[in-house]
Amino acid sequence: MRVAAGIAIAVIFFGALMWATLQQTAVSCEVCVAFSGRSACRTSSGADRDQAQQMAQSTACAALSGGVTEGMRCQRTLPSSVSCDDGAP
């Protein structure tokens, strides 16, 4: 009886964890950034368009910048392209 209850609790916990994880990645964006003569495109997912776009730009800027100061400048650069998919048919 205790084993069955433990298994049921574990299944409910992991089901809730999976549901919460999938809810946080409702939108996926690809952002391309041109900075200091170089360009990079990166894709990221988030709960909403703003979060997904910001994370994708941050990842692209990490590849293009050579430090914290350049990274902050790159973050303030307008992306050369943004493409988002909210998963709607």
C-alpha cells in the first residue's frame, strides 16, 4: 500500500513538473544580430515573445562580444531579423 502511494505521488510530481516546463516554452524565436562587423543567429524559447526574443538575442550577443561591456552594447543593438513561432496552427 505504501509503495503504491509513493509511486502515485512520484507520477503526479513528475507530471506536474513536465506540464510546468512545457508551459514556460510556449514561444520560440530566432534572432539575428549584426555587431562589430560580425553576425550571429540564435534560437531560444520562453513563456512569451519578449522573453524568448531577449534570450535569443542574449545568446547571439554572447557569441559576438568579447566581454561584458561589448555584450551590453550588443544587447542594445536592434536585431537584424526576428522570427517567432507561438506554436499556433
